[in-house]
Amino acid sequence: MFKFFYVIFMNLFRAPYMIPKMRYQANHPERYSEKKRYALVCHAIDLMKRTGRIYTKVYGEENLPKEGGYIMYPNHQGKYDALGIITTHKEPCSFVMDKFKSKMILVDEIVDLVQAKRLDRSDVRQAITVLNEVAEEVKRGRKYIIFPEGGYVFNNKNKMAPFKAGSFKCALKSKVPIVPVALIDSYKVFNSFTLGKVTTQVHYLKPLLYEEYKNLKTIDIAKLVQSKIGEVIDNI
């Protein structure tokens, strides 16, 4: 948590330039391509990483499907999780996040730049609508990040909570590959008391194709994906 405020403070001098630039591009997607907007997000993340001495190692990039849309399902550890994936994911991708948390400065700009989905946990109908929208978009080739744990525990030390079965309904509906993603030490960045250099890991695991999971119940898909991620975490 200390590092989060430190990184924000150390980059305040960039805010008068970066925030308006990000907001302008986010408000004018007709003028700036998805790749252009994604590149700006990656640049903002790189500035934060440099200031906070944050390093992220990536493994298994060859496992990412070369064509079409897919949904990445990572374990959830903190504020850096989506950023860690974005900074290692070369193709533009988006994510689903809590509507309330998405309104923070800088987070709001990143959400709009990648056209992420804001999910209202108190509104079941709205949540279903959001997941249906994700399903339709990945059918058309977009890549999404969905955190099946829903939330995270501060300083969770790589421990996982049970994956929620409902988050996998959009995969079944869209019939796209499911990419399990193992995040390791991501909590140390903004959700622990660490102040020094931090190295996190992003592991893209072998995708589950629709033919492999289409006959499974969502609760069984959730357990399967969590077990694959758990195997990687247990072997660190």
C-alpha cells in the first residue's frame, strides 16, 4: 500500500500532461485506434514500474492463441494484477472490474482507454449484462481478463479464494479458449507493506479449448482452471 501512494506521489509532476492526454484519447476512440490507446496505457504502466522499481517476468507467451478472441482467467492479488498482464500482453486486451474502484483517477482513464467493463456487484442484472457483452465481444476477436475470485485479500501471499462459477458462463456462451493465468507475487506491488524492488511473475498457461470444456458445468470449469493455476503457484 505504501508503494502505491509512493508511485502516485512520484508521478504527480506527470499528471498535468498524462491524465489529459489519456482522457482525450479515451474520449475519442474514433480518432485513436485500439492499438494506439493500448500503447498509451502500456506507457503509463511503464512509468509507474520505473518509479516503483517494479519488474514483471512473463512465461508461456507461446500459449496465447494466435488468432481470435479469448478470455484470460487469473488469480487475483491486488491493484497491480491487470496492469501486470497488460504490460506483458502484446496484443490489446481489456478487463472487467468493480465499478466503484474504477472511478479512481488514472484507473478511470485506463478503463476507458481499453474500453473495459465496469461491473456493479450490487446489481445482479447489470452483472449479467456485462458478462453477456464480454461474450459477444470476444466472439468478434477481443481479448478479456476476468478475475474469477471477484475480490482479493490484502497481502494474500499468493493464496487463492475459491473461483466463482458464474464468471465462466461468458466463456461457455462465446465458445472461445479459456487461458488460465497464474500471477505470482503481484500482491507485493500495491497490496502489501513492501517498499523496495519487487519482481512479479505472469504465467500464461495452456488454453482450454471449447471442445475440452463444453460438456462441463461452470463449477467444474472453475475448479479445473483454479487447479491449473494452483499447480504453478505451488511450484514456485
